[in-house]
Amino acid sequence: MVSILAQERILGAAMGAAFGTGVVLYQQALLYRSTAQAIEFISGKPPVISPPKVPEPLFSKRTRAELAHAWNVGIDKSLGALIASLSSRGW
């Protein structure tokens, strides 16, 4: 069985590696993007500006309203006792 201290160190190393990888990939993407923009600027071509994409809604208005209602009912059922308790205490 691995001690708690060793587990914490392994977890910290794994989290640090994941964070470091994310930072490196983000910086690499920024570098590639800036290089592409510099090449376009140097070549004298006007930058290609694509029109913004408008995402299509995933659900219809009725489905969204039903989903919102179901969500609210679920929250009311799960947190109703807590809200009633806090209300009775003057919160």
C-alpha cells in the first residue's frame, strides 16, 4: 500500500504534467496563429475574414421550455427541504 504522502506527490506530479501540457499546447497554438498572421501580412494579401457562424439551436423552443421546467422541478424537489429550513430560520 502506498503511503498518503506518496499518493499526494504522484497526484501533484500528474496534475502538474497535465497543466504543463495544456500550457505548452496553448502557447504553441498562439505561436502558429501569430506566424500565420505575419506571413499573410508580409505577403501583402488582404486577410481573409470569414463571416461569423451562427450556431443552430439544438432544441426547439418548446423542448427548451420543457427542459427548463423539468430542471426547475428537479431542483425544487431536491433542494425544497433545505430552502424551507433556511426560510424558517430567516435566511
